[in-house]
Amino acid sequence: MKAQPESYSSLVDADQGIVSREVFVNQEVFEQEIARIFARAWLFVGHESLIPNPDDYFVSRMGMDSVILTRDRQGNIHVLLNSCMHRGMKLCRHDQGNARALTCPYHGWSYSTDGQLVETPGELVGVPGLATHYHGQLDKKAWGLVRCPNVVNYKGTIWASWDKEAPPFLDYLGDMKHYLDAALDHRDGREGGSEVFGGVQKWRVKCNWKFAPENFIGDMYHDISHRSVDLVGIGPSVGKGRRDASRRRMTIGFPGLGHGLLGQLPHTAEDDYVPLYTKHPEVEAYFREIHAARVRNLGDRMRVQTSVGTIFPNMSFHGRQPRTIAVFHPISPTEMEMWRFYLVDKDAPQAVKDATRHYYLRYSGPAGMTESDDLENWSYATEASKAPLARQYAYNYQMGLGHAQPIEGLRGAVQSGDVSEENQRIFYSRWADFMAGKSWADLIPG
């Protein structure tokens, strides 16, 4: 399949609710995704709580590239390509750690982010044999690590884009910001205050990376897959189900941005308290107090609640129960690497952190009972779509077609009731726009 950009975008017909299976299994399409989407879009890289100290680093990914998320001695955060400029060796081979200098184990070139030593973070500072072997003629300033030009710390989450022309992160996010805030902000309504705890779970899945974000962007239709989990009752309270009760969730999407979620419409009054984590009386009492504080702190200000959502292209999050961030790293057309970050208020008592951690692990991750249902669905869908005959037939995304309604108070947002595939159409429309090679002026007008 050798095609022009417009041919890739033609694989999606959002107006008719049709998406070609080539989008999920074709090698050339996959390679173009890496170049046209992951080299340009804003991507989630990690969380500041993973690198709390100077010289801490966390190895992440942007598309298929390994990157180093690090904090310098002045407290600034940087994202650097995890590849030595001499022979390309991976510098940081541990998932995370602390290093005053990033030294290549192959030939010994070393790099620094210390602002007292270098002008540019990642600058080359040490070269064995510089005076003798290179005769003092190597321009060290020209051979520093590749530095990501756009890095943003948003309420502790770190985002980056390789594209120097990329719009500001908040423009890219749009009013989806409110729903991300609902996941990142303190449970009592104060801004920020969350941290990653319990480490990061990482595992490989034999599926195309897009199955996951399209699932978490608002697929209530697949709830049948989780019936057995609901019957078992893995939730944090006594009784059946996966989570505690909440207000009705709506399918909310942002056409033209590619983001979407299941959650509440904007409102200005807090719901009455519903007991949470009743299996743990101490934890339930904590959340009761937190709810009262939230009512006081927010007053009559607009607020939302997020169940689950996706920020295009490959970051999804649960905003309530469980409270997590997931990232879906592309490996091949038919394989991805999935990462789960678990969130909690940094100042929460240890009993709360323990109870939530145990619940999160029952729900999510490679051994999570709800997550396992999803992984099975995505893997078998990918496997059944690879063969020559099967890949000739498109997927159907026609549920709720033509029934989206604008939402007052959210710029450019639409709602489609509680069960719809509007958000999936929004996601693949955005995918098609990036694959067509559109400029940022066309991708985000104004």
C-alpha cells in the first residue's frame, strides 16, 4: 500500500461512520502514524512525582522513541532523546534512577543538564580522548543530546511535542481541560495535589494501539464485557459492581480536537454525598470529610466529573474510581505497550493510599479483572482483522450518527447521550486530519 497523505485519510469516513481495517493492521499506515501523528502531537510523558529530586530521571516513550524525563539541579524539567549522539547507544537503560551525568556505556561520552555547567540541557561535557584522539577539534556544543523543544508541566503531568510549530498545550487541550482537571485536582476541589504512587505498570498487548483510546474515549456499549466482574463485586464498597454509585454519565466529545470522555455535564452544585469505600470505615470517613471540604471550596463555581476519557492520540484517564492515567505506546500495527500510572492525593492518609491501591490493582493493570476483559477484546479483534479477506471489510461506527448536540458552557463540545459512537468518530476524524498532513492552522484554526 503505497499512498499519498489524502489516501491515508480516506480510510476514515466519519460522516458515514466507516473505518477501514487497514487503519489497524497495515504496516505502512503504522509507519506514517509515527511520522504524522507522534512526531507532531502533544504526548503525555510522565509525572513530576516520578522525578522529585535533582538529577532524577524516568525513561518514557514518545511514539517509538525512548526519551529521558529528568529534573536538573535548578529544578527545571526536560525531555531528552535517550540515544547517545556518538553511536546511538541507549544512555539510560533502567526505568528510573538518579545520575549527575548521563554517561554512555559504549564509548563514555557524557552529558549534563546542570545549568551551572552547561548552557543547554543535555550538552556534551565529557569525551574520552578529546585532546588526544580528537586532537581537541570536536565541537561539543554541536553534539549534545536531542532536546524536545516543547515541554509543559500541567498540574504535575508532563507533556511534550517534537514539533517546533505545535500550538500551546492548552490550545491543543481546549475545554477538555476541565475534565482532565477533574482527575488531577485534589478531591477537596483544590487545584493539583495529586501524585503517582505504587510505581508504573507496563505490559505488552497484541493489539493495535488505537483500540485502547477509542475504548476509553466513551464506549459504554461494551459494558456487556464486564458483566462477570460486576457479579463478582470488585468495587471498594460492600456489594456487587466495579465502583461506587455516581451521577449519570454522558458521552461528551470535542470535534476538531479528537478528545472525548464519559462524564457529567458542567454544573454548579455538588451532588449529595454517597458513601465511598464502605469496606474501609476509616477511608469512608476521610472521603466524607473531603466531600464537605469540596462543597466549601468550590462554592457555586462550575465543575465537572470524569469517569473515563481520552486525550488524542494515546493518553486516557479514569477520573474517579479507579483514578489512573493510561498510555498506549505503538510497537507495531498489531502490538502496543500499555502503561498504567495510579493517582492519589499527595496528602491523603496512608490508610487511604493503601485501600485505593488495592482497589486499583483489582480493577486495572495486566492482572486487573476489568482491564483483562478489555485486553482480550482488543487482542482478538486485532487478530481477526489481519487476514486478507477480513481486512477488506470496514468497521462500523454508526451508532448515534447525526444526533450529537452542542453543550452550553464548553467550547466546541457535543454530547450524545449515554451510549453512542460519536466520540469514536471524533477520534478517527482527528486521526484522518493528522494523517492528511494538515498544517496547525488547519488543525487548530485561530
